[in-house]
Amino acid sequence: MSTQAWDETRVRDLHDDLVSLYEPVDRVAEHGADPTAEPGEGVRQLVTTILSQNVADANTSRAAAALFDRYDDFAAIEAADHGELAETIRVAGLADQKAARIQRALAAVREETGGAYSLAFLDAMPTDDAKDWLTAIKGVGPKTASVVLNFHFGKPTMAVDTHVERVSKRFGLVSESASNQAAHDALDELVPDELIYPLHVLLIRHGRTHCSARGADCDNPVCAAYCDCEFCA
């Protein structure tokens, strides 16, 4: 257990210790996301990330496959009957809400670009401005925006899901009382740009392996060095 303050050096140490406990992160192997890909392909990332909200990865993949098999292009998805679209993606859960979010997002992209379904314009924006543009779309929160911007464009913003937030709070990286938005802001400020993606993946691995929501297996060197939670006390 540790109560040391966090700084860049300690964050780098945490990253290295997590790599030792698990393995180095291969960006493309983890998510199939390539920040060198064409920026316009980010629309597919946005749609898939909306599908992934509050659902297991396997169901996200099934819903995405059904969606892109049924509709020929993004224009067809935007113009689809809402009920038909919701039924197509039902395996992802919250189907009515997600269908509306996807269609709103596609409309916002089309209107911004004058008719194209491309997020290329985000690539030239400062990260905060790009995040503000995405989160102005109803149903696109800070995590969804950060996934698109970091996974697809390689922009330095941490996607804070439930695992990342839980482990970060138990390690004292962010305040226990911090909102999800505050956790995003704190980690973006603290984590070096080049470690944002790998640390995101490593914190998820740790959350799934040793630091679950219902308890923690603290018998590992990372928890011994960094964890301040009640389970490791």
C-alpha cells in the first residue's frame, strides 16, 4: 500500500510495473485501431463506440456486424427507420437509445462537413476542441469521445471506462469522489501523452484480473506498490 503523491515519474513506473505483470500493449492487436489510418474511417469508430456503451465486447461485435451487414453505407444508417435500426442492433442493449444516438451522430457529421461522412476535420483540431465537438452530440460522453480521438486519431486523451476509473481511484490517481468527467480531466493532465493508450489498456487488464468491482486480489506487486484501497489495507 502506498500514499505517495503522483507525478509523471511515478506514472511511468506504474506503466512499467503493469507491463511486467501482464505484457506490453500492441495497439492494433488490442482494438484493431490504427491512428495512421485514413481520418474519415473514424465515423465507423464513432458508431461502433456508441454501440459499445454499457455492453460486453462480444455483443458490440455482433451488433456492429449486423449493422454494417444490413446497411450499405452511413447515409442508409442515418435514413433508416428508427425501429428497424433499433432491432438490428438490439444485441448491444439500450437499442432504442443507441439507434437515436447513432443517427444524431451521423447527422452531426454530415452537417459539419456539408454532406460527407468523415471525421477528418477532427484531426486538425486541438484535442480539447475535438472533444468538445463530439460531446456536443447528445449521447456522446467523454469516454466515447476519448475512444474515438485516442484510438483512431492518436490524440492524447484517456478513455476512462469503469475499469480505468475504479483502478485509478483505488490507486489514488484520481480522487475517490471524482466524477467520470473529472477522472478524464485528471488523467489527461497526469499521464504522459505516449502512455495514454497503453496505460488505458493496462489498467483495464488489472481491473479485470485483480481489481474487480466486488473486491480485489491484492496479492500482486502492483497492488503492493500502488493500491490504497480498503482491500489492500
